[in-house]
Amino acid sequence: MADHTVKAFTEELDALVQDVARMGGLAETAVNEGLLAVTRRDTALAQAVIERDARIDAAQREIEKRAIKLFALRQPMASDLRIVLTGWRIAGELERVGDLAKNIAKRALILNQAEPIQLTRSVERMGKITVQHLKQVLDAYANRDVQAALDVWFHDDNIDAHYNSLFRELLTYMIEDPRTISSCAHLLFIAKNIERIGDHGTNIAENVHFLVTGEEIATQRPKAGAESSDA
């Protein structure tokens, strides 16, 4: 392969990685702002998160186009193949993270019309951990840091434990004061969306591990026991 061709290929791979990193920034911001819309009862911010989801969708489509072009024209092998494949996969995970952030914002619009309830703070704590994990795993992708990715992967059960605890709290709250049932139900859906964002973060961690090592993670992902999988 001629030097100029090798250079062009390297630049295309770098552009793909940069596109994924930018998309990760958009998704991370969407989650952050979606949660802020809940905790600050900020309707305008919730609307903005919903509207900006189209940018995340567009970013995924561009990454897919770039990846398909690389597959078709360059036929990447070995580590180059992993760069293209994991970029494509991670973009898919981030698109779903964006959708979940949009769902949180939609729930915020409804909650903001009702009386505030104390358990919003529990959702906030769970959200902060999840956002931290998402940021860490995106940094791990940018830096090809396997250890940082594995750290996120092994601590996913922390998010699950927060969800299970919040699930019990919300049920108790609804039983003690039926007037809160509607708001608690929306908070429960928000908590489930946060938990799923955590799952996508661990999926990204698995892709970072594959990108760097060429191998899948051999062990089973740790999961805390859940009271309900249908929330």
C-alpha cells in the first residue's frame, strides 16, 4: 500500500474515532441535562434535551456511513478492523443513551406540573453515578484505557443497587400516600432509564476492551438482584 494511501486510511480511522468521541459528548450532555431538568424542575431545559436528540441521531447516521465506506473501500484487518467495528457499535449504544435521556426529559415535563416529592433527590444521586460512569467509559475509549473501562464494567452493580433501593422507596411512598402514585410512577420510569443508561455504559466498556485487546471480556457481568425488570 502506498504511503499516501496508508496516511489517508489512518486519517479516516482517526476521523471515525473523533466522530464517536463527539457523539459521546452529545450523549453525555443529554443525560446530564435531562437529569437537571428533573431535579431543577426546568421545563425549558427538558424541551431542549428533547429537541437536541436529533443531533445525536444524525451523528450516529454519519458514523455508520463512514464505517460502511471504510469496510467497502479499505477492507480493514486486525486492529484497524476493530477500530471500525467498535466505533460503529459504540455509536449504536450512544444513540440509545440519547433516546433514554430524551425519555427522562419527557417525564420531567410531566413531573414539573405536579407537586415536588422528596425522592427526586434519590434519583439525582443515582443519576450522578451513572453520568460519572458514562464519562469514565467515554474517556477510556478516547484514551484506549482498558483498566478504566473494566472499572466501569465491574461497578455496574452499584447502579443496579441504587435502582433496587429506589424501587423499594418509591413503592413505600406510594403505599403511604396514594396521592403521590402518579409522580412516583414517573420517577420509577426515570430511574429505570438511568439504570439502562448504565447498561449501555458497560456495553461500551466491553467494546473498549475488545478494541484494545482483540478479546471479549471472559467473565459474566456482575448484576445486583432486581425486584422488577418491568419498571
